[in-house]
Amino acid sequence: MTLTMKAAVLTRFGGPDAFELRDVPVPEVGPRQVRVRVHATAVNPLDYQIRRGDYADYVPLPAIIGHDISGVVEELGSHVSEFAVGDEVYYTPKIFGGAGSYAEQHVADVELVGRKPRNISHLEAASLTLVGGTVWEAFVQRAQLQAGETILIHGGAGGVGTIAIQVAKAIGARVITTAQGREHDFVRSLGADEAIDYTAEDYVEGVARITGGEGVNVVFDTIGGDTLTRSPLALADAGRVVSLVDIAQPQNLVEAWGKNAAYHFVFTRQNRGKLDALTRLVERGLVKPVIGATLPLARMGDAHELLENGSARGLRGKVVIDVSGEAGALPTAEQAA
């Protein structure tokens, strides 16, 4: 086994140029761990928040960050029987609990690891783990979204929204999403029943128009700020708001009182069960990853810059990192921009 590996190392908190490609030691494998050859990873808003220093107290530098992995098992711990060397797997590394995914190899607790869906590539699988597990928990465990209910998904063309639309449709919900007008055909192709152009119409008024004033049963928030505080205005009575946004400042949620609303803030702990549920949806053809751009590990800074500014440039879906060189015909960052 090679004793060192390439990794995009966060050397300081700051801009996208804070990463350096370095040779670092390969971690040792514990009794209930596996070592995975990383084929692909992806970039999430959580990643650039960490890079900026939003969670500086929890990330000792230098650090390898990153929260999506798809790859192949190369070594098993002495007490691992769930997998075999050569198995294709995908998972989210422990958040704020050790080395992340921006590297050629990764050692993970076996309880985090799931079998990769057979019908998609490593690049596609790496785009799903954090997003897919989070959406599953948000809809199934927290909001308890039911077939026949109506959900408003904010930001349907983004990395989270594209998966959220498909999971909600797989559950059997009616889906309304917000997206710029140029993205309406795209979000409908994912399964959205209705789309609101948030640049031309207030989404609260749009929901009232579409639902005949009844409102939606669930709002899924990936944006925060005014979106978080005004979402109850789009709810039906006893509706639920599920948000993925960490609140830096206190928010006034007074509008929730009149709707007898429930708020859920989802900062999910990953596990194999959620990945297995996601795998079943993918292998049944109900969820298809959406990749907006792919870059090599050496261009991690460019990947972060693209994700942070992607909505203004028409980025759809996830930014993925091709660690092992299997990108093929996927769009490059330049094509996506």
C-alpha cells in the first residue's frame, strides 16, 4: 500500500485560494473501519462555509474537509464483515469528526458506509451522499411528507433542490418549486408540477395563486434569511417548515403562530440506513443525480468559487470532483459557466 496520498488541504481560513495540493499520510484502519480509494467527491455549501471560517472553532488547521465520497473498498478492519475488498461504496464522512473527502483515500467507520447504486457512476454517486441523506431525513423523518400533500421547495435548480424535487415526487407529493424563469422547463423535467419565478413574483403570492389560497403542507428551505421567516405565510394550517440553514442571528418566526406551524432544522447525522433508502430510489430510476460541473482535485479552489457564485451563472445541480480521472464527457467548470 502507498503510504502517502494526494489531498487538497485547507491551510487557512479565507477565499477559494486557501487550498494546497499536498502529499499527506494515509490514515491507519481501525477494527471497525474501511479504507476506501476515493474515485469522486463533491462540493457543498457546508464546505465553503468551513473554508471561510464559519466553523473555525471546530476545524483545526491544516485540515482535509469535504463531505461526499464514492469509491472502492481497499482494506478492511479486523472486525468488518459487511463489505469485501473491491466493493463499490458511497457515504458522507463524519462531519466535524476527522478527515474529510478531499483526498485520494479515506478511512471511515463502517456504519457510515453504504453500497453504491449499481446504475450510476462514482461521479454521480458522490453528488448524492450528503444531499440525499439530508433530504431523506428532512422529508421522511422530520416533515413526514405524505403522498397527496403539497410541498414548496425553494431553489429547485440547485444542488439540493434537484434531488429534493425527485424525492418528493417519489413519495407522491405535489411539488411547487422556486426557480428563475429560464430554469422552469428544467425543474419540470425533474418532476416539479409548478414553478414560481422568484425574480418576477413573490413566492407567497405564487403559492396562493397555485393552491387557490390553501397553501402548502410543507416548505423546504435551503436559503434562510427572509425565506425562512416568511415561509409560514405560504403554509396551510398545521403546515411544516424544514430548513437546512444554520441561523447566525436570532430570527423572528412570528408568522408561524397563525398557522399552528412546526419548524424543523435538519443538521443530519449520516448513517447507512438513509443511504440504503436513497440507493433503492436511484436503482428504481426515481432519482437521477444532476451534475453541473466536474473538476480535478487540483482545482478545488475553482470548484469552491464556482459553487459560491454558480446561481448567478446558471449552474444546475452539483459541482463534483473527479479524483481518479473518470470524468469522461461530463461538463467542465468552463462549460457549466
